[in-house]
Amino acid sequence: MGTDSVWYRNRRYNQPLPRATVIVQGTKNGTSTNFDGNYQINADQGQTLVFSYVGYAPQNVVVNSTTHDVQLS
């Protein structure tokens, strides 16, 4: 999988979300985003990535390509 991003979304602008957690659901395979909100994780198509950060609603995304930019709100 390539380098992807997690962004914080609010009404005026988008900001990268450093230290967000990305886990392949049902496994112990996980990582955190860097200062720029980028992450890299190995996952197979059809698996679900769970994105979470304290104070934000978690988001699940099914892997169907090599790039997943996610916005948490």
C-alpha cells in the first residue's frame, strides 16, 4: 500500500491529523499517522481499515485501492 493521509475536517479548512491510529480490523496490524497526517500500512483488498483519534468519531474504510485519504470529524 502507498502512503496515504488522514485529515481533520471542520467547516472552514482541512488540517492533517498527526498521531491518528490506523488498524486493520480483526488484526494486531496497525500504525499511527506522522506529523503531516500520512501513514503506511499493509492490508489486502477487502480488509477494513479502522481510523481513530481521541475526540473524533472512528471511521471504517474497506480497502479497494492503494490510496485512502480519510477525513475524521
